[in-house]
Amino acid sequence: MATTTKTGASKGATANKNATKKATGKSAGSNANSNGSNGADSSSKSKTGGSNGNNGSANGRNGSSAAKSGGKSGAGAGNSQLETYFHDALKDIYWAEKNLTKALPKMMKAATTEELKSAIEEHIAQTEEHVSRLEEVFEIMGKKPQAKKCEAMEGLIKEGESIVEDTEDGSMTRDVGIIMAAQKVEHYEIATYGGLVQLAKTLGMEDAAGILAQTLEEEKQTDEGLTQIAENDINWEAEQEG
């Protein structure tokens, strides 16, 4: 009977140990599940953070793109070196136009054919309008109209005067010379106004660009008109002169 009692006690102890192991296993499983849940939360947070990071990068790229886009509109606006140059170029052509209003009447008087006289007379009126337009551009800039001596135009005007002096009065050859001199002036103005139109656009001065573009178109038309006059009769008739 004593042996039987010991055996029962031994089985009871073994059963208690197994129960303890099961309890320990359940506790470990519970901890594992808890850790797994925490890991899932961490993974979710990591994904959310990555998403926010991507959104931040996208926003940064969009902001950079917007800044670049905004920079192209009126990029040189303000007291920039480009605006200073643009202002100086305006003063230069302003001087040129004002002095042409004095030089062109002399060329018109010296011309031989009525066709050329009429073309120059028409351009005198246009030149006076060009002066007024330049004054509008100065006003848009908030500047007082001011002329700065244009060395190039001064040289072209002097060349035209020397042609009149060196050719015979009433000859077709004089008209050929006057047309060439006038076209040199036109080509200088076309180059100048073409550049000013583009600079005005770059500086965001769309109104100024529109005004300058009108003058540019008229200068081109004048140049074409002078070519037609020369090619119609004057060049051929000048060739016939002894």
C-alpha cells in the first residue's frame, strides 16, 4: 500500500509539472501574439511614414517646378541689370528717333523722284509716332523720357548727308544713294526694336512689348517699300545716267 501511495504521489507531481509547462506555453504564445501585433503596428507605421515621405518628396518637386515656372514670368522684373540695360537701350533709340525727325526732312528735300519724296514724308510722320510710343514705354517703366546719344545713328545720319553732298542734284543716282542710306537706318532700327520686344517680354512688360512690336512692324514695312521703289525704276534709270 505504501508503494501504491508513492506511485500516486509521483504521478501527481508529474501532472503538476505538465500543467505548469502548458501554462508557461500559453503565456509564451500570448507574448508571441502580442509581439506579433506590435510588429504589425510598427510595420503599418513604417509604411505610413514612407507614404508621408513620398508625399513630401512629391510636394517638394511640385514646389520646385512651380518656382521655376514662376521665375520665367517677368524673370528680370525689378531693378535688375537686365532692366537697367533695357532702359539704356530705350534712351539710345529715343535719341535716334528724335534726331531722325530732323534728318529725314533734309533727305526728302534732296530726293529726285516724287515717289521717294512721298515715301520719306510718310516715314517722317511714322517716326514722330515712334517717338511718342517710346515715351509711353518710359511711362510704363515709371521713368522720365530721356535720350542718350546713339553713336550708331549719328554715323548713319552723317553718311546720308555725305551721299547727298557727293551726288548730283536731280539725278537718279542720288535717289539710289538716299534709298541705301535710309535702308541702313531701317535695318538698324529693325535690329534694335526686335531686341527690345524680346527683352520687354522677358521682363514681364507685355504692354511695352506690344507697343514696341507695332513700331518694329512699321520699320519692316518701310524697308520693304524702299526696296520696291528702288527695284521698280530708280536703279535701272540710274544705270542709264552718263
